[in-house]
Amino acid sequence: MNERTILLVEDNADDELLTLRALKKNNVQNSLVVARDGVQALDYVFGTGAYAGRDVTVLPGLVLLDLKLPKIDGLEVLRRIRADERTRRMPVTVLTSSKEEQDVIKSYDLGANSYIRKPVDFTQFTEAVRQLGMYWLMLNEVSP
Amino acid sequence: MPGLSARAFFANSQEVERSFGWLSAVAVATLASLSLFGWTLGRFDAPHSIALTTSSAALFLVLVFLLGRLLYRIMAARVRAEEALSDSDERFRLFVEGMHEYAIILLDREGRVASWNTGAERVKGYKSAEIVGRSFSVFYPPDEVAAGRPAMELKLAAEQGHWEGEGWRVRADGTRFWCRVLITALKDDTGRLRGFSKLTRDITEGKSAEDALLKAGALQRAIFDSANFSSIATDAKGIIQIFNVGAERMLGYTAAEVMNQITPAEISDPQEVIARAQALSLECGTEITPGFEALVFKASRGIEDIYELTYVRKDGTRFPAVVSVTALRDAQGSIIGYLLIGTDNTARKQAEEALLKAGALQRAIFDSANFSSIATDAKGIIQIFNVGAERMLGYTAAEVMNQITPAEISDPQEIIARAAALSLERGTTINPGFEALVFKASRGIEDIYELTYVRKDGTRFPAVVSVTALRDAQGSIIGYLLIGTDNTARKQADDALRKNEAQLQTIIENLDEGVVVSALDGKLLHSNHAVRELHGYVNPDESRRHLSEFAETFELSGIDGTHLAKDQWPLARILRGERLRGVEVRIRRIQTDWHRVFSYGGTLVQDAGGQPLMAVLTISDITERRQAADVIRQLNTDLERRVIERTTQLQTANNELEAFSYSVSHDLRAPLRSLDGFSQALLEDYADKLDAEGQNYLARIRAGSQRMGLLIDDLLNLSRVSRGEMTRDLVNLSKMANEVADEMRASAPERAAEFVIAHGLVAETDPRLLRIVLTNLFGNAWKFTAKQPSARIEFGVSDEDGEKAYFLRDNGAGFDPAYSSKLFGVFQRLHEGVDFPGTGIGLATVQRIVQRQGGRVWAEGKVDEGATFHFTL
């Protein structure tokens, strides 16, 4: 594992905790920033609002994006990330409860790198997170 | 009885009394025949008939007496016959020779001339030496010889004892003469035929007298003297010899002015005479001079000739005439003059009608085949029967002349009816016979009527007959002229027209649609039954008024209620030349609550030249239709509004459902993850603080959470298959089934299971939804065969009442058929979850999909005997 930050966009505190637990169980030790709504997520990515002044050239190694979010929803967050030249190639994985067809299609249309549905079974959830971390943070070569 | 008086005969018989032998008998028989013959001839000689009858009776008695005596003599003095023969021969010869009026000829059995008297020489023109020994057939015209008449007459005489008749004979010089002939068979006492006596008398003069009687007789004179016919007789060169009163009246000349002065050509239109001469020259191929010759050329060649000619009156005015030309011939057939009979075509009372009729008449006369002229005497006996009559009626003139009246060639029923009608009309009894045909004409009334003629062969034809009384100079009726035209074609046309009109009338009268016919000034000429019904007329007269009078009764307005002034009424618009169609108008009876909605149509009717003749207006009551249309329009509006409402509601409901599903999908599962996730965290992090029971509880919480997660997923699936859009593609079911089967195998590779999947199954369906069906059904089969040592799952197609039904058969746990209806309900499970895990939503999803595609699904099975699921698409 390396120093790349994981941005977890998750409004549900339980899910946040379970995700952290799953990451931890899989020995993913990258720094983790949690944004609890769409605004916070965009502020972090673009160095605005609460994150004004952050060095935006340092992009998260992976964004785990929930779709159903307060203020600005996940799809809109994704759209804005992809609309910006700086973040256009940043890996974004949708991690959400729904597997509604419309969500999946829209996510990919907007440029999501992958779409993961959170399983109810925590064992499966842990496995999913493990594979996610493995792939995106270790196997995947990021765009220069 | 010229030349043979009773006294003379008696004197001759005195001679015969002293004679013997069969020749004497022949002489007597001949004389007796002769006297009878003479009496027969007397029929034509009316002034002598009484005297003849008297003398004939006397002769007959004498004859009987003589014959009796002769028989006696013949029998008693037979022995003396031989010696007296030469003497009696000579006497007989002298007697016969003396008969100058008669050709008395003896013929042998073969008809050869055996003896010849001076009478024969005189009558027939042969000398005895020339003719004796030749066949008597030389006396007959060639056509009669060819027809076998001479032989036939001899045969008849031989069979019947005698033959008597009239006919043409030919003299030695080739001229013909009309004669009366008596041939008597001569037989000896054994009855053997010995020969014939032939007695011939030239009655040409009698015949001529008969003809003359007809031709120059009262009938002819009547025509001659009729003021309605111009009769002009000329000599052979055309110089007028007779110029009757009709001619005087028509042409304005007195007879004295023209007789022996001019020819008819000089009172004819010169241009027409020239034109006629040219036409005839062309037609006949010989030069005809444009003068009198042109008028009579055809007649001079024996051709019946009737033509139109314009006569020029003395005062220079002209009139069209129809002229019939006849050549007048002497006994030898030489033309001695011409008779031109003309009728004035302008002399008609009603000029227009007359012109039309005269035109038709002229044509008919010209084409004599279409024109029958029958002249009768005063009693109706036919005297003239022209070629047209012969053609139309099928009789020859000879068959009817002097024989019958026109009534006998007319439909008897019509004559009876005509007589009855006339009797009623005239207030006097008219006999149903010839009188009925000419009664009006006999009273001086111009009479043209329709009559059905009956042909010789019994067939009939309708004729139009014009009857004219023929009168002598004193005005007494001496006959009638019936001019008839074959009316068949017109009659048929009339009948057809009448039938058409009647049909049309009936149709119009029975139409539900009102039909009004109006004059161009708005006066209503005709309206049918429907018009009266539509307007609620009580009195039929109400419908026959002028358009303007309707305004007193009715008020018209447009559909929108705007008042229509009279000049905007439909009929008024049609009269101005508009063509209307479906003009809807509200009509109200003034001061009543009667009101209807009418639809008007119509147009002006024009003649062939485009001149308007009348207006036709059609009316239909569309009140109910209009009301119904209003109701329907209202219903449609309501329905549309309701559909919009419902659609909106449905849309809202759908949106809500969508949002609900979305929300369920997102939010309902999160708490389950918390339950499961933190239970797991407890188990992992605090296992040492929980005893076995505590751990078991946590395990149950996790199982419950996961099961609920499955339930939520399946319900969302079910909801999704109900909502999502459907496509239709050609889907390879066999391939899809194999893929699903592979998934099953992959999920539990350790299981011994056999999939039997039919090849080549293709269906038109939604591939995504069908995959859900197959996944559910295969999943079902896979699940319920889990406890079979060797599972067998078969997918194929069968025929169910002509419908393709796919089936999935397994040899698994099966089910109790009593509950088969519950299989497809949501959350319906027939097995304990412990034995076969499941949510009870899969088959409900299958059913939803199949039903959405218009198919059906059903299941068969028994406990422990497997199950078969069928579905159609």
C-alpha cells in the first residue's frame, strides 16, 4: 500500500464505520478522508469550502462514492469530477446500496470506473472492499 | 249469260236427243257445265244476276231431265251406236265449233289436245293443226308449269270428276289472259278414264272490269274527290288530264287551268325536280331529264314510289306534300298515264305536333315497309292492302282482299274494349267489330289510336292507326283508309320509360329522405311522402305551396342558432344556383315547440343545353343524429379528460412506486448491513465475552438480516419486471437455457445433475425478462433436486392445443397438486425454508413476466415425483 488517500463519500455513519472496519481488516492503511455529503466531497476534491487551500494537485488514489447523499447527490458529484480536467481520470468507484438499473447505467455513463453494490452480508462486504483496495490502490496504474 | 240462252240450249239439246253414243253425252255434260259455269261468271256481272239465276234454274232442270233421257237412250239404243257414230260426231263437231266464246278442247288421258274448236282458236290463238297432239300445259305460264299445275289439275279432275278454277293462261302470241277453266273427266260406262273435256273462257275483261270497279270505282273516285288528297292524273307524256278538287284546293289552280296544259313538274319545286333527276340518274345509271320524267321514272319502271315533294301553288307559295305515283296501264300493260296522289303535310291543325307527326309519317311512307295502308269499302271489307301491310301482317293482299275486315286482323279483346268505351262515350251501342275501329272517323272525327294487330301467324304487334273516312262527291262514306305504323319500338320505349318513371316515382315516394321539386320561381311542384312526414303536415296540400308561404309556418336558423332570412333558406340558395350538400339547419314551427334539425341538399336540374329546368331539394331529419353526435362529442370530451386524469394519476403512482423502489433499494438495506455488520463485529471482537448462546443469537441476527436482504432484492426484482419496458427480439432459448444451466452447475460443481435441453428453441420475446424466467425456473428445479442423488432437469417444448408451450421438468421434490394454484403467489411457499431456502417471490416473478408477454404459466407435479413448469409466450 502507498500514501494515496482514499476519499470515502458516505453519509451513513454505520456504513462509514463498517467500511473503515473492512479496510482495516484488509490492512488497507492508506489515509482516509470521509466526506458526509456531496458538497464536502467536492470541496475536498477541488480545495474549496472547508478544504480551501488544500493542494488539489494531490488527488485521492480512489474515491468510494455513495449515490444517495445529502445536498448534492453522488451522480452530480461524479458529473462534476468528470467535468473538470484535473479530476477527469481520477478513479471513482460507486459504492452504494442500490443496484437499480438506472443508477448503474447513469454511473457508468458519467464515467464511474466501477460500480459496487454493498452486500448485506458483512463477510461479503469485507471481501468486496478487499478486492477494491487491492485493485485500485495496488494493481491499478493511475493516469499520470 | 252471253251467247247461250236457254232457248238456244234447248234447241241444241233437241239435236242431242236424236243422237247416241258417249260423244253425245259429252256434249250435253259440257253444255250443262257450261251453263253452270256461266252462272258462276254471272256473279261478277251484278246487273244480270237475277236473270241468270232464273235461267240457271231452268237449265238445271232441263239438264236433269236430259241426263235421265240420255241414260235411257244410251242403255236402250246402245246397239245402234256404231252406225250413228259418224253422223253424231259431225253434229257435235258443228255444235262445238259454234261455241265462239269458249275454248272447248278434248284432251286425252295424258292431257294432249285431241280436238280444238274455233272458240279455242279465238281464245288461245292456235290453229287446230298447230296444237292438236301437244300437251295442254302450253297454255299455262311457265312458272305454273314448273309448279306442276297442269298435271295436278288433271289429276284432281280425274279423282273428283271435275276441276274448276281461274288463272292466267298464255296465248300463242305470248300474251296473257285471265280465264275461267272447267276440266271434266270423261269416263266410259265401265268407269275407265278416257280423257278430259276442257272448257276455257277468257274473262280478262271481267277481271279488268273488276279491277276497274276497284280502281275507277267509287273508292277510287272517293280518293279522287277527297279534298284532303290532291289527285292528278296525266297522260303518258305527263300532261294533266284530271285535276281533282283536292288538287284545286291545295294548289290554287282550277282544273281547267291546268288540264291539257301543263305537267305536274310545272307545279313542283324546280330545284327539287332537278335534284331528283340527278339522284335518279345516279341511282338508275341512266340519264333522267329534270322534268316530269323525274317525277314518274320509278313508277314507269313498275317500282312503288312514294316521295316528298314541294308543290308550288298558283300564287307562288309552297307546301310540302307526300306524293304517291302509280303508272296507269291499259289491258296490254302499256303505260297510258300516271296518277299522282298527294297529301298536304302542312294542313294540320296543331302546327308543331303535326310537323313532328308528319315527319314521322313521311318517313314511314317513304320506307313503305314500316307503313301499312289498308283501304276498305264502307262495310269494312278490305279493298287495298299495300306492301307495308303485307310485310307487317304476313298476309298477301290476295288473302285478305274481298275477304275480311281489318277487325279480323286486330286483337279481339281490344276491339271489344274499344267498342265498350266508345259505346259509353258516344251514348250509343257500337258493335265490337269493324264499326269500333272506324266509328269516330265515320262521324268525321279525326281518329288516331293505338291498336294491336294480329299477324297471319298469330303473333301480335302494337300499331298506331290513323283512320280516315273515304267519301264520294256527295259526302257519303264509301270506305275507310287505315294507315298504320308498327309501334313496337315506341311502345317498348314508352313502356320502359313508363316503367322507369313508375319505379322512380315509387322509389322517391318511399325514400326516407324528403325530396322536393320546385319550379324556378320557387313554386313547389312535387314533394314526396317523407317531406310530409318530416314537416308534420296533416294536410297534403300544405306541402304544395310556394316557398315564401313556408315562412308563415316555419322559422329556420343555423346550427349555432342564428336566424336565417328567407333568402338564406336552402331552396332559395339552390334557386340562385348553389349546389348544397349536408347543410344543417334548425327548423321550428312558429309559436309551437315543434323543432327539428334538418340536413338539406340539392341542386338545379338542367336540360341537355344547360338551361335550368327546376330545383331539387333533399331533406333529412338529423335531429337524433345531431343529438347523438352531441352526446358522443360530450362523452368523448369527458373520456379524454378522464383518460388524462387517470394517466396523470397513473404517472404519479408510477413515479411514487419508482421513488419507493429506489428508496427501498437504497435505504432499506443499509440498516440490515448495520445489523449484520456489527453482529459480525461483535462476534469477531467480543467473542471471548459471549458464551455460545450469545454467539448463536448474533448468528441468528445475521441470518435474519441476510434473509431480509434477499427478500428486499426479490421484491425489487418483481417490481422491476412489472415496470420496466419490454422489447421483442428473436431469442435463442436453447442457448440461454444452456447458459443458465452452466451457472447452476458452477454454483455447485459437486452436484451430480443432468441437464437435457432441446436444441433449436427460438422465440420472439424480451431477452432480459426471459432470462429472469429461465433463471428462476432453473433455479427452482436446481433447488428442489438438491436432495436427488442424480438430478435430471429437462427443458423443451410441447404442443398444447396448437400452442407452443415450453416446459421445465425436474425429478425433484415435487409438490402437492392441491396447492398448485398457490405456487405463483407472492410469498407463497410449499416447502419449509429449512428444507429448501427461498423467498417465495421467484415464481410470482416468472408469472408476472409471462403474463406481461401475453402468455400463461402453470405447473404439474406430485410430492416426491418431480415437477413440470409450463409456460407460453
